[in-house]
Amino acid sequence: MADPWLALEFGADPAERIAQIGAAHEAFLAAGTTSGRVREVVARSWERSALLDPETTAPVDLADDALETYRAAHPLARVMPLFRDLLGGIAQDGAHLMAVCDAAGRLLWVEGHPGVLRHAERMNFVPGARWDEAHAGTNAPGTALAVDHGVQIFATEHFVRPVQRWTCAAAPIHDPASGALLGAVDITGGDHLANPQSLALVRATARAAEAFLAGAAPAAPDVAYVSALGRDEAELRVGGRRIRLSRRHSELLVLLVDHPEGRTGEQLGLDLYSDDRRHPVTLRAELSRLRRVLGEELLDSRPYRLRPAVRADFRTVTELLERGDPAAALRAYPGPLLPLSDAPGVARLRRLVDGQLRAAVLAGADPGLLTAWTATAAGSDDLAAWQALARALPPGAPRRPLAVARARQLAEEYALPRATFLQRPGN
């Protein structure tokens, strides 16, 4: 297939394909393996969805006043007139729906013919419902968010059976300044949507939304974005430039972002060096080189601080946690902060971010979030998380034996008594 994100090859019989994928879906539920008849993007999504009951219904997170308040403040609210201009005709033709979700997969707007909307309500395809893969399985908006790419999901490619009568196409939308994921736009309907035009339409609509947001945003050169999670060298994006920094400059930038009020040379020395020597001459030289890399307009001294308003990926994670959204925080977390850095200030901040995220995931006891956390570098050896995952999964869940085995293995490595590693009867 020329485009792996398209559901059907040219000339394919939709009914025959529905039967083939349906049989593969049943085989996957029984044995946990997929055949070559299933597209790679769908097979990987089924694996991520394997913890779900295939008869489940997407939960509703937000309703009434809470939903209205949340979506009114969402950046994509400004783009709704554009979405309606581009997709409104499709949404009112009696066969399709237009939907817009946030980065956590919450449907914010679902619009279309009243009759189609009534059918969609039966599967909770309604504003406020969570349609990320962790809660609704394989579906176009949820999978588009998971893989950060436009995609079609056709009929029996959906993981959850009540959704398999529908076909949908969705594309992610990003903040044009930071590149952060804002959500996705989707069209949903019948099997006839499995064509190149529907996917091209949502992709073009998503790009138009990003262009609109870029044009609506103030043209301010004083906004910068720092990416430092899951990478040893930070990247700074500012004024259309992408600047990859050295290890030491990455540490300095992260420390300065963490202290927008500024730091003295002595404070930076304590945060940067792991021995008792303050290295004032070396520090001044590093800051001088950093100023040349960033530009004179970005770095102030006395105290040292960044001049522009700076956004950073590790700050995004902590802000989402403060708003009570661990799922979105985990999505925004590609890995530990500058993992190879031994600078005391960076190490403290790394432990803080990881610790807050871990605590939120453990407190929620959500199998999907626990699975995602144990798949990270910080969570792969987290005994408590593996124990919590094993407790959260029902006895018949395909992944539960893996969680139990990993918890046992870690308990043995940590020399803990076997009886304490998993508090669940029958193990």
C-alpha cells in the first residue's frame, strides 16, 4: 500500500476486508497475536489497547458547566469557525460527524445531523467523553494522538466492538509556537469514508488550523520553548530557530528555566557542580559561550536569567499534574529530564518531575496509565508500579501474567520477602 495510513487499497472490497480484519481481531483477542492482514498502525494500536474489555464504552470525563468552561478556554475554541467552514457541510449531510478533541482524547465538540448524533450517543461519542486509546481502544482520533499522525480507522479495525460499524479519519493539531500537541480533528461515518479524500481532508484541515493559530498568535520574538525531557542535550526553539545545546549549556538552560526570577553566579555554581569547588571562572566562561549561542537578547546577567517568556516540556508535565490530568502529563513525558546529567540542581529537578508523575499514576490505579508508566525508563524498574498494575488488572487480562512476573523478578532483585511483593489473593 502506497500510504500506510489509508485503510483500504485501491479496488479492495470493503465487505471482504471487514470480514478479514474481523477474523484477525477475534484471533488477537484469543491469542494476543496479529496476522499480516492487519495494518502495522492498527496492530500496534491493538497491542496498546489490549488491557481494555472489547465491549467497553468510552467514559465521560466532563459534562455540563465543567465541559463548557474547559472547552471555552481551550486553544482550539478559536478555530471552531474554521472547522465549521471546512467540514460543516460534511457534518450536516446526514451521514457524517465532525469531532474535535484535546490532546488527552477528550471530545470537545461533536457536530452533525441530529439522527447521526443519536446513533453516536449509543457508543458515548459525545462531548466530554475520553476517546484516547487507553479508554476507547483503537479509533481515529485516539490513534492519531498516539502516533502523532493523520490516520484512517476502518470498521473492524476498531478495537472495541460497539464502534466497529463506524469508519473515521483524524489528524493531530499542534501549537505552531511550541510544537506541542493540542488535539485532533476527526470525521466519522460509514464504510465509504475509507478513501484517500477523507484522510486528505482532515490533514488539510489540521494544517489550516495550525496556520490560523500561527497567524492569530502575537508575533513575539520573546517566546521560547525548551525540550529537555528524554534527551541528553536540550533543544531551544525561538524566533524560528532550533538550537541544539551542548550538555553543559543544556544544564544551564534548564536551571535558568526553573528559576525565572534569576540565579546568581554562586547559586548556579552550587546547582551545576557536584564537588565543593565553585568553579567561578569556568562558570562565567560557560555563560559567556551560552550567551553567544542564544544571542545577546536572550540572556541577562546580575542575576543570570532568560529574558523571554520561556515554556518548557518539563514545565508542561508539572502544570498538567497540577491541573489533575496525569494522563495528559504522561503523554507529554518522553523520558527523564537530561538523564545523563549529574548536576545537583538538574538531578533534584529530575527527581521532582519523575516523583510527581509517578505519585499521580500510582494514586489513580488506572491500568492504562500504569502500563504507560512501567514502559518508561523511570518506571521500568519501579516495583510499586508493577505491583499496582498487577493488582489493577483483572485475572483474565492478557498482560497480567507479565505484570506479576515482573513484580516477582524485581522483588527478588531487591531481596524482598516473596509474600510482600503482591497483595492479591491467589498468587
